[in-house]
Amino acid sequence: MKVALVCGDYRPSRDGVAHYVGRLAAELAQRELQVVVASGAPDREEGDTPQGHACMARPWIITERWTFGGTVRAAQALRAATPDIVHVQFAPSAYAWSGAVGLLPALLREARLVTTVHEYAWWSWAPRRLAPLLDRAVWPQLERRCLWDREAGFLTTRAAAVVTTNCSATNALQARLPAVGVVEVPIGANVPILAGPGEDLRQHVRAQLGLAPDAPVLAFFGFVHAVKGIRHLIEALALVRRDHPDAHLLLVGGFDSLALRGREATDYRQQVEAMIAERDLTAAVTVTGWQPEDAVSRLLSAADVAVLPFTAGTTIKSGSLLTCAEHALPIVATAADPPDPALNSDAALLVDPRDGPGLAKAISRVLEDSQLAAALSAGARRLADAHGWPAIADAHLRLYQELAR
């Protein structure tokens, strides 16, 4: 069976969805499937994709831009390749916020199309000035009849199957498009354990960072954006250091991504570094920037607790969360509203978003209570085991086989 995984912009170092696609492609290729990653062309001014990802595969470029004309050319290329399944991975930023990709199903004809919606129920392709009118009077009528989706166009309304990665997306999609069949397949960890376990490694990494063997080490992993709650994390670190003066924070992740590019990413990094300096925390924070997988795994191995203070709350659609769980770190994270039922108090200590003092209190609890830390570590390990990549690939294979029949 030939499967084309369509990823709007396949640069795993700049996008979590692209990283997911690389991992999925590698797993599916082990199941006697012919898998190709079909992508738009990266922006030339941003350079080549950095190497260092174990899951990296060379993409097949099917279009230069996801404009209307570019989407037509992508469809032509896909039709010529005659895949059995075209599986589109949809997140607006990966297609440069263009609604044109929503027309792809109408252009593919015979190919069976599957769509995974990685983000849902917050965006619309329409111009901002028209959005209120369309949201109120037009989109609900079209969606009720399964004619068009305000976010994904025909990608959901004409798909043979729609895959979601978490219950909130499932609920939102079923409420908006009740006639569409949905299959929920959770994502897995972005970064597997590559560095190898052991206290020797932990102390070796700490020594490389210039940290004392017993210094409390906090780790944030993921793209460093404002919506990740970095300001509140820095505030919390300052409070934690009142009782734990050796506490150190690792900010592990790049600033430049498909959602925050070029000058905007550079400006935000400068803002973060200024926030750190204003609280006299420069020596207490290591800002790593983008790191290859093995380096990420090594850095996480040196930490005592993972902190994920996302401003919208944390759910299991977060590859950062699952990576920290894969490394069995005790996790302090912000609670989503409504809460994610798959992320309970066994797997993470949950606090309110945008609450620096509350975050600091939770971090201190984990640092000072070894039994709590051990329980959270075990809960994180169970969460990671429930989201393993072999099970994810098997679920996709079953779906493809059902569609092929």
C-alpha cells in the first residue's frame, strides 16, 4: 500500500507537527507500507532545515506555495503518484495560514483522503473583518450540511476519515460537523530516550553545565513562545530560589518556528533574555536554543522536574508533555479549561495558568517531597507507555486497511 503523508512545511526543527510526521513516517515504513512525506517548499530566505533529527526523511516537494495555484499543482503531483491513501496533516501555520489547501480533496478525485487535525476550533481562513458575520450566519449553515469547514475547508467535510489527537478536538469537530466520522489517535513523544539512563550521565551533563550535583534543576522543553507561559516561569524561578538558591532552569527549545518566524522570533528571544536579566537570573537560566534529539534527551536526563506553564493549559496533544513523560520526569503543568481527562493528577501536578506564585509553590512541593516526586515520575512513565509510537502506527495501519477494503 502506498501512503502519501502531506505536511504543509516539513521542517521538524521548526514545527511539532512536522516532527510528528517524521516519526509517523518512520514507524509506518516498518509495517510494509510505501510511505512518502509530501511537502511544500521551505522558505528559501530561512535556509535549509537543520539536521539532527532521528526521524528526518527527505521530503517530496509537491508545491512551492500553498496558494490556490500551488494547491492545484500539489494535487496534480499527488494524482500522478497514484497513492492509495493521501493523509493530510492539518495545522494552519504549516500551510502559511492559507485556506487554499482546504480545496485539495476536490482536486484529488480517486484517491482516498484522510485528514488529521492537529489544531481545531480556534481559527478561520476568512478575512478578519468578515469573520464575525461568517461565524454567525454562514459557517454554521454550511457545516451543519457538511459542505464546508471554516477552518479546514473540504479537508474534513470530504475526507474518508478524520483523525483527531485529543478529546477536545474530537468534541469540537463532532459538534461542528456531526455527520463526519472521527477516529481519535493520540500523538506520541517528540523525542525518545536517546541519551541512555543512569546517574553517571545525569552528573556528567550537570558538570558540563557547571551545575552542582545536588542543585535543583527545572526543565522547560518545547518551542519558546509567549503562549508557553515563559514570563510566569521566570517569575516562579525567582520565587523558588528564595528557598532553593541553587535552583537552575533549562529552557530547552528553539524560538524560530512556523508560528513565530525570523525577526519576530529574534525579538522574542531578546525579550525573554531581558526578563531573565531584570530579575538577576542570568546565571540561573540556560537558554539552549534548538537542539538535536540526542542533546534534548541528555539535557532532560539532568533535570529534577519538568515545568510546562502553557497559558492555554496543557493537554495530551502536547509533544513536549509526552517527551517529558517519556523521560519519566515529575511534571508540573498548567490545567486546561475544560480539563483534559487523559491528564490527571497522577501524571502531573496541575496549577492554574498565568499564576507565577502558584507555579512556584507546586515546583517547591516536588523538590521538597521525594515521595510526591516519585509518584509523579511513575505517573508520567505510565502516560508515556499509553502513547507509544508502535500503537500509534498500528492504529493508522488499521485505518488505512479498512479504507482500502
